[in-house]
Amino acid sequence: GKASAAALAVMKSRRVVMSVSVPTQGIKPAEPCGRATYTQNPCRMGESAGVSVHNSRLETDSRQRFLGRLRRETFDVLILGGGINGAGLARDLALRAHAAGVPLAVALVEQNHFASGTSGRNSQLIHGGLRYLKYMQFGLVREALRERATLLRMAPHLVSPLPFLIPMYSRFDRWFYGAGLRLYDWLAGSHRVGPGRRLTPGQVAALEPGLARQGLAGGAVFHDCKVHSARFVLENVIDAAAHGAVAVNYTRAAARSRDGGVWNVELQDCLSGERFRCRAKVLADTTGAWSDAGSVRLVRGSHLILPRLGAGDHAIAFFEPAGRIVFLIPWGEDRQVTLVGTTDIDHHAGPDQVRISREEVDYLLGIVGGLFPAARNLKPLAAFSSLRALAGDGSESATAASRGHRIWRSDDGMVRVAGGKFTTYRVMAEQAAELVLSEVAPELSGLSVTATAPLPGGDWRGMPEAERIERAVRREMALRLADLLFVSTYWGYERAWTAPELAPYAATMGARLGWDNEKTRSEIEDVLNRLSIPGFNE
């Protein structure tokens, strides 16, 4: 109507010119599903943007209601994959349509829980990528630093500054990494999070008394940001749904065909086993490691969680002799543990066979023991691994492989997203949305609002455990014990669990979801299996 036309006119007058399709740079599912071959603040920020925090939720009946809509409606776009790229794309499209008053039917399906794969199991950082300077990827770093500032503004309840200490054990390291940090700050420009500074050996020892002293030549401090990455994904999904998108977890695409410009996608409810047809004008593949695009390189990144190391609130960034960077990050809701990672290893098994290897465990523990001699016999509390689906660039080394992204329409007509970094997800979603909209709603082209629209959420902080569990089930589509422990929260990683310790959590969830004793036991066993560490608690 006239109101929509007026809104579009105003928004288009503020349009930002963007490049659209330019190559710029497991978790076991509930039976009977397997992985599809191709799928996959304290401040109340939402209220300040006119979006009620109380409306930003996936209510108890949302899943069944959304499944009904998937059966009945024809969607403008169906997005496969509920990680950060799929969640970001759904939110970008939903917010554009809502802001402009233009109807746009957007649906998102994920065959496990949202953020249960790579997007929730990473280094928990929003960062520019200091190590990519070594590979001359200046454009990628500059873009990531700009997006770091954007995400810090839009979600201060989930993204916050974090200082890093780099200990240096040679004069060459002092020169080489010192120059890199100066370049990093220069590329950040006005988007710097905090001032960097160089340190003498004595200053490094004062900041971190437990560090190995032999050969210590100095150090430096720089700043990036930390994030609760699984909740960040979840809040993107919730906000997309609050603005009209359909979002369903534990639903996989089992088959697809195209007829007369409309996709017919056979979806399967992984909880009931029911199969049904969903129709969509555009099909978008944001499944990452589960994509059948055939042009991605799978690289495994693994992390260990250890009892708290270090004396301060800073993280440690250590460049090991081969030039890889390993982070030791204060982590957990009470900062009571240390997250150590990551590795970069080419992964040749299927995307469902992802777990840390004994070699990776030994590698990470070796670095920890070398940095903190008193921690040489420390046993890990937990571990996690995930796959990065990188846009192939021909690099021999997994570490050197580009983290740039590619967005394109494949020969079969699907919109595909590959590669990229968590930090740059918003730009990737914006570019993917342009490609989608060119086909179904060109009047929304150039009207992305995600750079300025605050991400709601944050009202879960400080809640008692019982209320957090209730919230996860009633408002966040948590349907398995792992959904609570590894997505809605990271409690599963923050201690070494036993079956009796998990039982009260499973019982509380089970009482709300109607689990019998056998189901409750299987959920506990599933969580313990995910937490197994080669050589320790297998």
C-alpha cells in the first residue's frame, strides 16, 4: 500500500551500495534421522529498538505451529541450516521485510538444534584474525575488524572486549609480532577496541606469574572481543522469528526437486519421523560442512576446557613455533575454566564423525604445559570439535587456507554460502540476502538494517538454574539435554560431569517434555558420550 511504498522510498534513499555475488575472499540427531547429504544484557537491547524482549522467543508451541506452516504455505525462501549463516540470513530478510512493510515468507530449518554444530563450538571470539596478516589477507582482516565494532554495538550483552597477552620468547618474535600488532591496530582505525602496548619481560611476568620464564623476551597486549557464540546464533533465530520468519529445529531436508520455478523439498521431522513436502521459490544452502556443493574444504578445529589457568582477566595468545596461534581464554559463566584452542587439521571423514583426536589432545596439552610448567599434569574437564567449511583456495596448509567467503547461485539454482568467519556473518548474510531478493523481492534490495538493529536478548543473565532450564524448554526450542547444556548454556563444558550429576537436569527437562525413564537415561548417556576425551574419560 501507500505506507509500504513510502517506507521503501525512505529506505532506498539511504541505500548502501553493496557487492552481491562476488567470491570476496557431530552431534547425533534424534532417531530416525541421520545427516542429510546436503543439508544442513543485562541491558534490554530489543526494547530500545522497538522490539520487545518478551516477544523475542520461540514459545512452547512454536515448533508445531511452524511445522504446520511448512506443510501448508509456499515460502519465498527456505533456508537449510541453522548455524550462524542461516540464522543471520533469516534475520536479515525478516527485518528488511518488517521495516519496509513488504510481505516476505521466510523459513529456516535445521536438522539438529540451532547452533549445535560449528557455530556453537568455536573459540568464542569476535576478532579480526591477527594471524591472517601473515598470509597477507588484509582485506579479510579489515572487514572483520569493522564487523567486530558493529557486533559490539548491536549485541553488547553477548559481545564484549577482551584483552590478550602475547608472551614472546625471542627477539625475532618481539620484532615480527610487534609489527603485526601495529598493522592490526592500523587496519582497525577508529574501530579499535582498546590500545595495544608492548611489554618488558618483567611486565609480562607481573601480569602472568605462572608463565614459563626461560627465554622470555617480552610481550604485548592487544584487544579483541569474546562472545557466547551459541547464544548469539540462538538470539538471531529468535529475532528472525519475532519478525515473522518460520524457524524449526530437528527437521531435515531429505530430498529436493524443482518444478516450474518452485522448489519441492521433502522435509522430515527428526522427532516423529514424519515426512512432508514444503514449497519455496528460493532454496538457500547454509549447511556448511553438510553441503553437497562440492567446493568446500573441511578443516577440524578442536578445543580443550581445563581448570582455570592464569592470574588475570586477560586471555593469552601464543604463537607456537610453526606459526599457529593458540588461545587460552578465561571462560565459563564464572570464568572458572580456561578454553584452549584451536587446531587446524584437514578432515577426511564424514561431517558426523567429528571429535578431538588423541594427537590434538596431546598437542594442546603440550602447549599449555610449555607455557605453564605447573600445569603439565592438568587433566582436561571437557573437549569439543567442529568442522570449518572453507571456500577452497588451493592452500596446502589447513592453517593457511583462506577464511574468505563465497556466495553464489549454483548450477541447480540454489543460493549457496561457503567459507567465511563467524565475525563476518552479518556481511555474508547481507550479501546472500541480496542474491535471494533479486529473484523474489527486488524492491527490498539494498535495504538491510542489521548493521544498526540491536540484537535482543540478555534477560537470561542472573537467572537461577531452574528458571534457565524452564526458559530453554519453553522459549528456546530445547528438546534434548544437549540443547540445554551446549546451546542455551555452556554448562556441559564447564565441569567434569558424571551420570548422577546430570540426572537432576535431565529429570527437570524430562518432566517438561514428557520423557520416560529410558529416554532420560539415553539423554544422559548422549551427553557423556559427547564429552569423552581420548586418553582420559573414554
